[in-house]
Amino acid sequence: MTAMLVVKLGGSAGIDPALTLDDLAALWPEHRIVFIHGANAVLDEWMRRLGREPRLVTSSTGQVSRFTDRETMDLMLMVYAGLVNKRLVEGLQQRGINAVGLTAMDGRIASGPRKDVLRAIENGKPKVLRGDYAGSIEQVDTRLLDLLLDNGYLPVLTPPAVSDQGEAINVDGDKLAMQLAVALRAEALVILSNTPGLLRDVRDPASLIATIDVSDPASVEAAMTAAQGRMKKKVEAGCKAVQSGIGRVVFADARLPQPIQRALAGVGTVLTAGSRVEVRP
């Protein structure tokens, strides 16, 4: 049976997607793959071009998120679902893969409630922000993805998802990847970004935390303590994926050749439940 693999490529600055696209081409069609991407850096760039400064807020638990008002959502649809998604589809088509670009809204792949009111800390002060088009995922419907996969297509998926009232909502891409991996019964979830994995010291690439044992509270606590900013969401999503039955979750470096194959070989931060994983150089 063909192994199911979910790959998430982060949208931070400094990532050349060509390396990931080359690796997807090497793994397809021996693997069934759903490819999920972000576009934060490109969205920030376009917002500034249009005279708007991105607005990031921090929750009481230290997680960083984007405040997504109506105009920001319009720009998100243009950048995520348009420019970045279609360039990735283009790149896969050039590599001989019949890719299909989608958002998590399409076919109600991912849906849940919109959180209109956001309680956050901004500039050190607690605030209540209204008019946010963000939300959480409570339902995942894989029928459209299954249809595409069964007929030889590679889905290229991005936020936003859809609210219970049919509105576009910004959702965390790592959590989207985790919930899709669980729903698709993926063998592995690979989350690629612009770092070697989870670092004890973000300024020191050699401080990599090679493994996280999700069944060990001390290991999880150490990982959450080390995680800064957006990395907290990655660790949280990765732990939930393993707890929900995904055999392996790997945080790995998108800036290296063959980033997916390296991750599957254990290069990065490997999350498992109760078993150590050999990390190869």
C-alpha cells in the first residue's frame, strides 16, 4: 500500500521552495502526498507595498498570531490562495506532477467557528480586539482530497479555512497540517521551516533538540520551554499529531537539499511516543 505523507512548508523568509518541490517530485507517486504551505513573509511584503503594516499579537500563553481584519483577509486570499499557491502548482507542473491548488475552504476541507473577539497582549498591554477573521478547525472533510489523490493528483493546500457561517477564516497552517495528517491516517507529518528544527537557543543552530518523546511530560515541557514565538504552535501541533496516532512528526530545515527525505531519515527534531529515533548526520 502506498504510504500517505503530509508535508507542510512554512512561509517564513529565507526559504527557496524549489528544494522542497524537487523532493516532492522525487517522492511522487510512490507516496500519496498532501502538500500544505504558508506565505507569511510574502503577505507581509505585499501589505507593506500597499501601505499597511502587519499586525501581530501575542496570546496570554505566548503564542504569536496575525490579527486578520477584513482587508487583511482580502490580501491573504490574494497572496496565499493566489500568488504563492499558484506559483507552487506551477513549479510542480514543471516537474511533471499534476498538482491542484486549493484552500482549506474548498469543499469545506477544514471548517470551524470564527473567533470575532481576540484577547491578546499588544505592546505589553492586554487588549480586546474585535473584527478578527480568524478561527479554529473543528471539522475536517477529506473527501475532496481523497478524490484527487485516488485519481493521481497532488493537492497543494493553504489557509484560509471556512467558518460555520461560510466565511473565510485564518487558521494556523501547522495545526491544519496536523489535523489533515490525522484525518488522512498519514504515516508521517513533515513540517519544514527556516531552522534546523527546534533549537534550545534560536541563535545557535547546534543547539538542536533531536527528539521529543510525546509520552514523557518532562520532554514535552522542555520542548515547550525552548519554543519561541510561532514555534510554540508547531510543537503543540506536532505533539497532538503523535498523540492522535501519527507515527512520526519531524521539524526539519527547508533550506537543505532533499529536505523531506532528510526529515524522514531523522534529520531534524523527531517527535514520537515512547521510542527514540536515530538521528543521522
